[in-house]
Amino acid sequence: MDLLMKNIHMCNQTKRAATQITLDEDLNVPDVRPDVEMIIQSREHITLEHTRAEAGKLYLDGFMEVSILYMDDTKERRIHRLDTRLPFDETLAMEGLEPGETARVRHETEDLSVSLINSRKLAVRALVSFDASVEEIYDLSAAVEVRQEETGKLTLQLCEKKQQLEYLQLEVQNKDILRLKEDIQLPSNKPDIREILWENVQFRGCRTRLEADKLTVQGSLFLFVLYRAQDEKESLQWIEQTIPVEGELSCAGAAPGFVPDIEVTLAGTDLTAKEDIDGELRTFHLEGVLELNIRLYGTDTSEILSDVFSPEKNLEPVTEEETCEPLVVRNESKCKAQGKIRIQSAKPRILQICHCAGTVRLDQTKVEAGTGIKIEGALPVSILYISADDTMPFAVLEGTVPFTHVAEAQGIDESCRYTLTANLDQLSATMSDSEEIEVRATIGLNLFAVRSGTVRCIHALQEKDYTTEQLEAVPGLTGYIVQDGETLWDIGKAYFQTPQQIVEMNGLPSEEVKKGDCLILMKVVTPPR
């Protein structure tokens, strides 16, 4: 006899490791730049250039780009920008890692500090965390049916017991990029561009939609630019603009009913000034790249063989434990964050808000069994404003707005593996008074959770004769009372009878029995045919 096998294409996280590194550099101010009086603002962007897997080790290399906006010590209190790169080359220990394996690496800057050593030298310090995981693609193999050869020989009476197996089947795994190109025209009331001093580009409100063999990405690019104008006073000007984004990518095998696990990251942007059709520098040209890490799953249920017996032959299943991760939940939720940030005594008062930027940080997540995941996080914000102090035209107010949220996930427990990604959908800042700013934000949270577990699958059947001891251990005629949870299949296997034989002998209307039912069981062992 043969087993009809079914292969299920699955993906399972097999290895994971995390580390923190510190980057530091003493940055000298170039000779062409004036002395630093005060640091106004700083920001960073990490580029991971290469990852390489070796035996038990993952090698990471790349760099952190740091931009610094500062005010000089001249009478005019002019604003300038410095840029630097901090390279890194790190080794992450990962037990069981094999050469050539592909790791999924996430990184987060937990702290960036830029301070003055003196007017010609700055100290740049950053703390960066890396989280790496390896997911193995494998086939779960399980028997779904027993087939007997039809050779004219009489076949065995077989009693199969099956179970429902819910699972996620990996249908599409891919990485892709979406290139962005936009030209932003200056409003007519703004002077021409002399120099770009500062820019901030964020991708907000990300949404993805699956269609047949394609993937649509939607969202908005939020752009802020501070620039020096081409006028007599070389005045400082700024613009803010929201640019809708919608792009379509080819994604072979995609279908609307699949469960998506898609991570979208704004990997890098480049902003330059260019001439318009009149030859004037009145256009900002923005180029960027959205990186997409795509996994699409199909949900399905199969009946697999969990046991089999025959009254005529002793059939011993050969089983193996297989990893199986059924879907628990995939949902999107939104969380509100609101708070007030007050200036410290050393900061000048607020005259006008120029720009508010923020990033979402998830500090702690805790599974609340059966209901969801409790999330505690914070929204660090940086607010650039025009001050009421003529000697300090621009200043920055920094603060943190905490938030808590429960992402609903019915049936989740500690055995589940989940990924949680946070995106900033909306952010606004308004003046309460000249010393306080109120921040309001909407945060999007995407949860993807699976239940980690194993299932025993039959891979083969060994056919033997029953021994004399096995046959003599069961009485020829038995009065039996059904116990809680028992089925006719369980009783029949113990007493060498098929469920149908028990039904016929006891005149039962069906194979359904309940606790306390009385049955007459007669051992009938047919010699091998």
C-alpha cells in the first residue's frame, strides 16, 4: 500500500539575533565654513550596503549619514549645514547560521547626539541597534490518504482517522523597489533658490493593495525645505508640501485574497535645485526609492491522515514532527498620540513654527492572552521654529509624546510569533502660547501574527501481523461503556473492529456516540488474505 502525500510550501523563522553598536566621530568644521556658535538641529540616515552570512556569523557594513544645521558666530547669525558619514563594519553572532543564507536586517537609531567641543570641532555620537532574522523556506510533507494496489488481490479493511490542518502557504517572496521622481515648483510669492540648507522627507500613510500579478503602493511624501534665497538679504525661506504617491509594481503570482506581509521603507532621497523653463532656480527636484520586502501567503485547510488501523493487519505509522505556523491575525490599526512640549528656560520664545518632524519608537510590547498585544511607545519630535530673539533667529524644540495602544488579536498567546511595524500617518504642531507647543499624531500599526507549533505527520506505514499476545489481550465479547471524548474509531482500534461493524452489531443510527452509551463489542480478527 502507498500513501498519498501532500507538500505545503511554508516559511519559518529559524534564527534571530540582535546587537547594539556605538558610532562616534570628532568632526572638524571645513575651512570654508565659519565658526559654530550654536547647533540648531541634527539628523541621521543609515544605509546598510552589504550583509554576508558565514558559519555562525553575520557581517554587516554600511554607513550613517549625519546632517547638522548650525548658526555661526558672525554678527549676521547666518545658518549653515554640515554633512558627514560614519562608516561601520560589524559582526553579529548568530547561532546556526550557514554560509550563503539571506538575513532580514532591521536597524534603528536609538540615540543621536551632536555637541560642541569648540567652535571648530563637533562631537558626533550615535547608538544603533540591529535586529537580524533568517527565515527558512521548506515543504511540510503529510500523508492525506492510504492507497492500496489493485492487483486482483483482496485489499485490507482500512479505518482512517483524519485531522484538519490550518496553515499559511508561502505563495510569493520577493524584494522590489519603487523609484520616485517629483518636481516641486516654488510658489509665486517665494524668491529664487540660492542654496538648500535643510530638507526633511517622510513617507506617510502607506497603504498597499494586491491585484492579479501586481501590487499597488499608495501614500504621501511629506516634504519640508529650508533654503537661502537669491535676494539682496539672502533671506531664509521655507516650504512645506505633501505629495501624493501611487505606484504599481509587477508581482508575479499575487492575488487579492492573499495575506500580505509587506514592509515598505523610504531607503533614501536626493533633493536638488534646478532651473525652470525660464532658466530660474525655482524648482526642487526630488528623487527617492521605496524598498519593499514582500511576502504573500495563502490561507488554506487540509485534511491530513493522523492515524490508520486495520482489524486484519497491525499497521504502525511512521511519523515525524513538522513545523506548522497557522495565521492568528493580520490587522491594521491606528493610534492617536497627543501631548504638550514646553520650552526650557534657555530656549528663546516661539514666534512661528516652521516644521515638525517625528519618528515612531516602539519601546515595549506584551501579549495579552486571547485579546491582543499591548504596545507602549513614544513619538520623539523635533520642532524647528522662528524665535522671538533677534540674536537667535531659529531654534529647535525637542520632546517626546508617549502613547499606549492595544492591537486586537483574538486567540493570540505566548506561543505566537509576530511582527509589528509602525508608521507615522499624520503629524501636526500648533502653538498653545509663546512657550508651549501641542503635538498631535496618528500612528499606523501593522500586526502579522502566526502560531508557532508542530504537527505529527505520517510519512510511511509498516505492515505486520498481529501477535498472539495482542489478540489474546482482548476478550472475545465485551460490554463497553463509552468514556468522555471517545469515538467509535478509538474503540474499534482497541477491540479489532471497524466503526461500521460496531454500528451494525449495536443497531446504531450513526457513528456518533456520547459518554455513557453502552455497546456490545465482539472481537472478529480475520486471517490475512
